[in-house]
Amino acid sequence: MSERIRLHKFLADCGVASRRKSEEIIERGHVKVNGRVVDEVGTTVDPFSDTVMVDDTPVNVHKEKIHILMNKPKGVVTTTIDPEKRQTVIDVLGTVDVRVYPVGRLDYDTEGVLLLTNDGELANALLHPSSEIWKVYEVKVKGVPHYAQINKLKQGLVLDDGPTAPARVKVEEGTGRNTWLVLGLTGGRYHQIKRMCASVGLPVLKLRRIEFAGLRVDEMNPGEWRYLKPKEVGRLWALARSARAAAEARRRRAKGGRPEKPKVPVTDSR
């Protein structure tokens, strides 16, 4: 008899969605176990004997982990299914027959770097708040920013859902009417960059993500995608683990404890 695991973890491991998103899918009644709707997050399943379905589609454990880098185009939603029948990033993939899900989100009108995978463990490691993975954006704002506005973004702001971490900001170029910024941050809340810029009087006109966890799509047109190389996957694991270790060290220092030296793996091709 195999070991039972929590349903939301099983869904994440199978590439249906992240653990947090899987909890929402369960609570909304989209999941059946052995033919019966299950809406309790704490439900456990046997991965090898129970039949699990999401929206009447069977969910299976995939031994092979798939990691895909996409240059997400504008006008595409970052989800697997859209109730409004808009084009999704899964539609853009087209020929991929393994179920994957996006790691994090990009707005409907935002283009750029997006990672998709069925590797729930890696996705959780990259998205966990303590990992503090950097995301870098090119942001076209209205007007010409002055020092005080840029400095507020760099120092961090207080939005309606709480404070933001300090951002990295560089003024790239401007026309006198609009200006391009390069903005890096570790957070990823809903419309965060748009809200941050708006709060300092710099409305966002255009937004594209140019880097996520060290991944870039410089040579890819919007809508193009490719599989990550094993070395790239290894670097993602190393980055996630070293970032978590550094965050833990900071917490220890804040508490007055002696931080342990972070252990950073050289490679990990899982």
C-alpha cells in the first residue's frame, strides 16, 4: 500500500497548479476523487490507487518533469482555463501533451518571461516568499520621473495591501512625454508594479518582464517558447535554495542568533 498524500500537494506534483491555487480549485468543487466531488483541502489520496479528476479530466502523476520558458504575448491570460474563453498560455503552447501550469502570473496586457512546469516542488521553491526571487521589468511610464519619485520606489512603499520591499530602479530613456524604467523587485502581488508606479504619480503605459530567476527571452518573439536545458533547471534549484538559505540567515540575525553558513548546491538537474 502506497503512502497517502494531501490532495492539494498531489495536484501540484502532477502539474495542475501551485499548491495555493490547487487549494482554491478544491474549495470551488472542481475536483473529484473516485467519482465524488471533494471540496475539503485536507483530503488525502493514494496517488496510485485513487482516481483524481479536475473538471472531469483525469490527473496522472508524471515522472518526467517538464520546464518551459515562454515569451508571453499581450492579450493572453496566465492561467490554464479561462471562464471568459480568452486565449490562455496553455493555448499558446499548443502541442505540449503534458499538463503544465504557469509559475506565477503576468497580467493580461503584460508580455515577457514566463516559466511553465509540472514540477510542483520547484515551482513552490521559486514562489515561496522567503525565496525572494528577483523579477525584472521594463516599464514605460507617463511623464518624466524626478528624483523623489524614483527614490520612493527604491525605498519601498505602503500599498493598500501592505508594504513593498525596496525595488531596484534605473531610468533608461525618455521622449520628454514618456519614460522607460528598468524595475526589479522580489514581490509579486496583484498589479504590484502598476500600483507602485501609480502611487508615486507615474502611470504605467506599457509593461514587459525581461527576467525571472535569471531567465530571459531576448532572442524569442512574443508567443515563442522552448524547453529549459538541464543546466538551466539546475541553476533554478541552486538559486531557490541559496535564496531561501540567505533569507533564513537574515531571520536568524534579526533574532540575534548566529546564522548558519548557506549551503548552495552546484547543480541539480531534477
